[in-house]
Amino acid sequence: MARGISAASFFGSLLVVAVLSSCGGSSEKMIPLEGFSAEEIYKRGEWELANTAKPEEALRYFTEIERLYPYSEYAKRALIMQAFVNHKAKNYEDARSAAQRFIDTYPGDEDAAYAKYLLALSYYDQIDEIGRDQGLTFQALTALRAVIEEYPDSEYARSAILKFDLAFDHLAAKEMEIGRYYLKRGHYTAAINRFRIVVEQYQTTTHTAEALHRLVEANLALGFTDEAQSAAAILGHNFQSSGFYQDSYALLSRSGLAPEGKGDGWLAQIYRQVVKGEWL
């Protein structure tokens, strides 16, 4: 039990709420919270969060502290809890709003790093499938980068780095999805444009090997043998043990070709960088 509140007072307040709730009433309307201290209301919110399956009940108490005791230490703590509870309840916009208010109001507080992390999570946790709006992914990346750069030694930075890599990979996955769609329908130039984005902008993701292989396929289909050979050469240099390289090698072999940096196209230029050790 925290200092400044007696067991009788605290558990008595819990009992009153329990009795009123069992009668079918609304605890918020039936109990005048003005009669309780900031600490009592905060403790009630904590109890609701730990002992019920309704985070909105806890949220009600944390919100009331801000209204009744706006300049107290508990108001500050309640604000970060609003961000946490809203995120837990998947109320992502409300979680972002509360987290941002905490950051704006208490930028130097020790919980500012956590608030910024919750803000990033509120974007990241909405990235649940490739087909969603990529704007959320970009916002997640921006927010995660802020955590990493502003709080590099925090536990949140370590988690943010992992999530940043996954979100970055997500963007590449979207480009690959669109590229495959065009490739299957014979729209080779459009497909090449998508795979090029992966190779040039997302080369550190897990999709680079496949993107290079698809570039071999698409360029061969168009008769651009120099580009196909260059893409296969890059693939072999960086991912020789990959099944995608074996597939690309087989494709070229059937046409009497071999992986080799040829021509002056963008893939040939990348190949020359690879040979000089400047790739990846």
C-alpha cells in the first residue's frame, strides 16, 4: 500500500464501487470522485487494470485525475497510463494523443522515452498485413527512429531497432507484392520498376535476393540480356547459396547466357560497385 492512503480508505473505496456496480449502476456517475484524493483515484485505476477485463474502466479513473488534479504528480503518471491503456485496448489514435500530450508537457521526464515508444507502437501495431495503407508504415518508421536516436541507451531503443527493421521489411514486401502482380500479367516494365525499388532502396531487407531473381526473369522476357546477366551476377555475388540464384542461373543457362556484369545500365553500375566492395 502506498504512503498517504490508509488500507481502510483504499479498500473501502473499492468496496463502495463493487457494491454499486453489482446493483447495475455506473460507478463513475454514482460515486463523486471529487471526494477522493489523486492517489486514491490512481490506485483504483491500477486495480481496475489488474483485476478486470475492461481497460476502459481503468481509463476512466486515469482520465479523471487529469481533470480533478491537473498539476499533481499523479496527473502526470495518469497521462502516461492513459497512453498505455488506450494502446492495450487498441484505441491507437487515443493512445497517440495521450502519448504526444505527455511528450509535449513533460519532455524531460524519465517516462518521456516510454511515451515516445508508445507513440511509435501505436503506428507499428496497425501494420498487420501487407495490403494496408503504407502511410502507417512510414509513420511507424519515423516514430521508431525518433526513439532510437533520442534514447539510444534505453531498453526501448533496443526494441525499436527490431521493430524498425521489421517495418522496413514490410515496405519492401509491399513492393514485391505489386511487382509479382505485374510480372504474372506480363507487365514487365512495371514489374522491373517495383523490383528496382527493392534493390536500390531496401537492399538490407530479406526481399533483395528475390527482387534480383525477378529482375532476371523480367529482363529476359523483354530480351534485355545485359540487364538479366547483371542482375544474376549481383545475386550470385551476394546470395550465391540462395535458391533464387540457382533459379536465375538455370534461366540464363537455358538461353546460353551466364551471370556477368554487362552494359551500362543501372544493374551493371551496381555490379561494378559490388566488385569494388561498395554493395550492401
